[in-house]
Amino acid sequence: MMRRFFIVLLLALFTGVLPLVAQDVVCTREAVITSYAVATDISAWVQEHSACPSQIRRAVRDMAAAYQMLGSEYLPFAAADDPFTFSPIWKFYQGSSTSMVHLIDTATNTLSLLADTLTDQRDTTTTAPILAYPVTGDVMAQVKLTFTPLGDKDGAALGIRAAQNPNNWIRIQRSGMTVDVVADTKGTTSVINSLPFEGEQDVYLKIERVGAQFTLSYSVNGDDWREVTSDQNQVFPQEIEVYLTTFWPVTPGAGQAIFSDMKVSEGG
């Protein structure tokens, strides 16, 4: 009788009929929360749950993203378990490029965003790559940009857009030797204001939304801010996206912008 039991058990294990007890324990809600609380290597912790059901894996990745955010004032670009994948806090829109358009350095938490020739975000065209962070209501966001444009129309930007309408946005950008505030309403793009850029490769960009009022500023050192536009009125829904983009509409070749020190504060 005992011999027959062991034969049935072995057959069940090899044919996959009987689930592994260890996996069942690891993949329960209680086990995930308990192991998360004591994890010292968050990347390894995520990998431990790689064989769990999809809803558990998704929750584990979200918890890992929260762990990363608690460790720094800056938003993490990469997923905790994969330096080639964006953290689940982001939404990535590749645009028209068919090649890789981003690189992440996990050691410095920097993002290189690349734009192909003839890519843009203007009027009803959105062919440039966009990395977006979903937000609700009032917000302040800022980022450090390292960028060397080759032409006056080559640019990289920090912006806000309606979550469900790619033709409703406002952004602050470095393009050529100027810093511009540009807005798009109902598919029509216009330059709100433009200031000469008084710096070299690095520039800090900031955008603040309070209701329908926007203030967009830049700094060459991250401390002394210069407003490009203040109290700019533009109507957005509550659900918005703070986004990063780079575009290369004219100059042959591809353009690269490096973003770092990205932080977002909701509620103003």
C-alpha cells in the first residue's frame, strides 16, 4: 500500500498533476508580504517569484518598484529585476522608431532616450519616443537634462499631457540654444515663450501644475530657477501624464538626450 502511494506521488510530480508545495507557499499573499518585509536583495526577491502566477508576478514587480521609490527622492527608471526594462511605474510610447530607443544606467539611474531622424511631437504628430508617468491632479516635476542639439529644431523636453489625448500637452524644452515653452491644444502647436539658454550641456527643467495654471522654469545648476512662463492657462483633465521626450525632426542621424534626477511631487 505504501509502495503504491509513493509511485502515485512520483508520477504526479513528474507529470505536473500535483503542484509543488514550496511554490504554493512562496506564491501566497501572506508569504509574498512576509518575504518582502525581510528582503535584503530586492532583485533576487523578484526572481524568487518568477514561477508564480501572472497576477502574483505583477504584484511583486509593483512592490519592488515601491521599494525602489522609498530608497531615493528620484524616480527609478529601470525595473528592479531587469535593467533593460522600465519600472512598472512608467508607460513607454516608442513612436515611429523600429530600433532600440532607450538605454538605462542602473548605477547612476540615468535614462538615454534616442530619437530617429524625422521624429517629432508637434500638432497631431507623435513619432518621437515618450516616457510617461501617470499622475492625478496638481503636480510638480523636475528633471536634469544633458543634451547637445545639432540644429535649432532638435530638442528634448519635460512635459505634461492629457492621459487620454496625445494632442493636449504643454512642455518645457531645450532646443538649439534656447529654452522654450511649447503647447498643443486640439492638435495645434504654438510656442508660448522662448529664452536664450545660458549654459552648456546640462539644464534642469521644471513644470508645475495648479488647476489650469502652469509655471515652467529652467536652471543651470538645479538651485537658481528662471521662469520661462508663469500662470499659463491650459485646461487638462485630472488624469495626466508627466513625460520625457526627445525629437530630431530635421537633422540627419539620431539624437540622444540623457535624463537623470527625475522627481515628481503630486498635490503641488
